[in-house]
Amino acid sequence: MNRNFFPCAGARALHAPTRREFVYGLGTTLGSVALTSLLAAEQKGPLAPKGQMVPAKAKNCIFLMMEGGPSHIDCFDPKPVLEKLHLKEFTREGKMKSAMESGKRYYVKSPFKFAQHGQSGAWMSEPWQHLPKVADEMCFFRGCQVDSVNHPTAMYQMNCGNRFGGDPAIGAWVTYGLGSVNQDLPGFIVLPEVSYPQGGSANWGTGYLPAQFQGTALRSKGSPILDLQPPQGITPEHQRANLDLLAKLDATHAADHPWHDELKARMNNYELAFRMQMEVPEVIDLEQEDAKTKEMYGIGKDATDAFGRKCLLARKLVEKGVRFVQLYNGTWDSHDYIERAHGNLIRGVDQPIAALITDLKQRGLLDDTLIVWCGEFGRTPDNGVRGGTAYGRDHNPKAMTVWMAGGGCKAGHTIGATDDRGMEAIEEVRHVRDLHVTLLRLLGLDDNKLTFYHAGRFKQLSQIGGNPIDKLIA
């Protein structure tokens, strides 16, 4: 049928068909076959699975983002010297005196005791009660540094490689490079807090990459996806007929305007949304899981229920073929009362994360799944006086702990080190761009080849290139 006879709003006025329209309008000719072929190729979609660029074990990634800057000094990197320096004034010259006398910055010891765990001897503070059971599955990296001391810019850099926003998130790069196994679900899914992290949804944006690679955020309360089911009386057959008509109209428009990438993304999203109506309800229904599994994740307990549900959902999503899942927890911005604040935060994620690692391993999925845990930066060994005993820590871009599990990382090792006060990395010191390059390599992607031409040059996650941290790779 010629498009000029479609009875729809916005159709062109009747006119003699162009040569292209005439050829495509012949239902049994080569033109129709060619159009059908183009549509079939488009239906395959930009998220169709692609081969790895380099050999790697990991096929998908679960990224645990502890927004706000968790303290390495109070989690995984003990500093005994702070016991002696506690409440001594912190100065550039190294002179010390009682902070109660000076009212200035002072050193703060960790309120937690530390112990080593597993055959690897991994250090963890006492609030971690469950994670020690999987210590030998983890690889700790203490040499990472970032550039910004501010939350939004540091979040952008950790998530997107650029402090100023507008660039694709690492999850977008991964799905751009590898596609996704399950074409009925988004390739990149985000499980945020009720309040979005500083910097907002740009932390999982697609930047200059095609829109199909943007992270899809699921709601943390209520229905994860609004309007998932069609209105009463609208059958799947009705929806399919409407989408087929819309696809024909969009295809002819796209043929005249091939540079309109937004239209292609919209067409793909309509189709994906239709397919999600069948796939998503079963995936997000955690009640299908047995009681033992839910108990393992801490579901039903006040402290662990929220993050436990996220971790269990993440396992189900990667099991269904979703390429990249990012979970948010926070905020870890403990400028005061660090014992209470960090203690509660650790207890909220400890059991769910340990369960996630255990569950993936017992299902044979841990080798295929790279788990990453980090914040946007670490914290300082000192802080200002805040009410006498309300000890906390400030932002620290020069020292932090990142750990990984599964996916071909060097399990059972601690790589890099910070100085005796935890102020700065001093061994295997690497910029965050090298961490990004390493994560891509573990997923079978080469940062120098995973590029996109934009604004006159080929761009990449690392911005200017980087080197993989070989010691983190098994």
C-alpha cells in the first residue's frame, strides 16, 4: 500500500509517488524483498549478541556502587597507626597536638576492629560478618585514584570516565560492545535508591552512543516498571497490530531520513517494551524463589531486605541474559558518626552481597559474572571537630578500595597498598581509567577498539587510553 493512503494524522498530502515509493510499493517485487530484508535486519536490533574482542571469562557484570564514598580505612584497609594518632592535630608539617585544644583537623582511628579471613588473609572490619565466608573469591585493589573530591563529578568519572557528565556509562559501553543475550529485556539495567545518586540519571546515560544502550532504571519501591501491563480490554493482538502499522510508517520515514537515529531507537524501544510485557513479570517476581534463597539474601529482615532484593533480582537478571546490572546503595558520606553510619551501611549490604557471590557460584555463574564493588572515592584519616565524639571522615580521591569477584579476576589476592595512614595510594597506583580498561578487558573488550566517532574524533571510555592492570586478571 502506498503510504499516501494511510488514514493517519500527519500523513503527507496526496502526490505522485517518487521512484523509491513506487518500487517499495510493489508488493511482490525486488523492492519489497529488499525492504523486508532491511526491516528484518533492524528487528535483529543493536543489542544482538556480539563476539568478544579478546578472550575473557566474564560474559556479564554486576556493578555494586556504594554512593557517597565508603571508607577503606573502616572497611578493608586497616591502619593501626591511627590508634596512636587519634585526636592528634593533622597538619601539613606533621606536628600534632590535641584536637580538643586546637579545634582544627585531627586524626581519627577506626571504631572497628579488623581481622584476616580465608586462605588469602583478606582484611575486613568487624561489621562484615558474612562477607568473610567468601573472602577467597574476592580480589581487593588498593591502588585506584580519581581526580575529583566532589560527589557528582567523582560519580560521573567512576561511572562514565568523565568528570563533567554527558559521556556514556560503562554499562552503555559494555552493551554497545557485546550486545545482550536476551532480546526481551534491556541490556543495561539499573537498580537505584529511591533518591537518585548525585548527578542523577546521567550516571547511567548513553551520552553520544545510540539511545538503545542507555541504562533502564527500575523503581526501588512499588512496581519496578510503571504501566507494564496494557489497559484493560487491550489484547496483545491489538498491540501487535498497532506496532506493525507504526513500524510500516516509521520504516518509510526512516528510508527518507536515515540520519534520524532517534527514530530507530524509538522503534526498537516500542518493540522491546512489547516483549518485556511477557518477560519482565516473571523476572521481577521474587516470590517465586524458595524460602531458603530469600533467607540467604536477608529478605524479610529490616536491615537487609531492600538491598537483598536488589541482589537477588540482579542474579535473576544476569541468569536471564542481561549484560550489565548496576546496583546503588548509599549514602556512605560519613562526615560524622562513622561508627554508627558505616556500621549500619555495612550490615545492610553484607549478607546480600555474600549471598550473591555464593548463589552465583553454586549455580555455575560466578566464572561468567564479574562483580565489582566500589564508591566514587575513599575517605581521609582525619576530619574536623564535630561535637567532640562525632568522629567522621572527609572525601579522599587519592586512596580507596575497589574489590572484584568472579569473571576471571585474580581471586584471593590483595593488589596495591596505601600509606600507613590511608591518605594516599603508594603501590600499584593507577588512575581510574586503568581500572575501566581492566574491567572492559575482563569482559572481553579492548578499550582502544571499543570506540565511537563523535564530534570529530573517535571516543572511548578511558577518554585518552589506558593500560589494563594485569595483576588483577587471573
